[in-house]
Amino acid sequence: MTVDPALLNRLLDAWPVAHLATVAPTGDPHIVPVVFCRDGACLYSPVDGKAKRTSRLQRLRNLAHQPSCTLLLDH
């Protein structure tokens, strides 16, 4: 599927919340809601400083193991 770059830019500007889908080392999917910002063609999703059970977040471990991922924009 090819998305017109102008349309993609409008969507990214309008929908700053999405779901990040990664793959765990076991091969299982892992999907979490994320916020993101962009700088040109690069997308960034911050990791906040809120207290969590661990600082080694599953999505970060998954990306270290398998950097391919999907960002699903929600309407």
C-alpha cells in the first residue's frame, strides 16, 4: 500500500496518539498505546519518567531484539 506523502503528513499532524506493535523474542505480538512527535521523516516516542515496575520496558526490549515494528494511527 502506498500512502501519498501529503496525506501521511496530515494524518501524523492530526493524530498524535497511536499504537506501537512490536514482536517479543518469543514471537508474540506486543501492542501498546504511545504518543509520538516527528521531526521531518523521523518519528519519536518518548519514554516518560513515571514509576513503573521496571525501567526495562517490554517495547524497548522487543525493539532491541527485533527493530521492525508497526505504528498504527487511531482515528
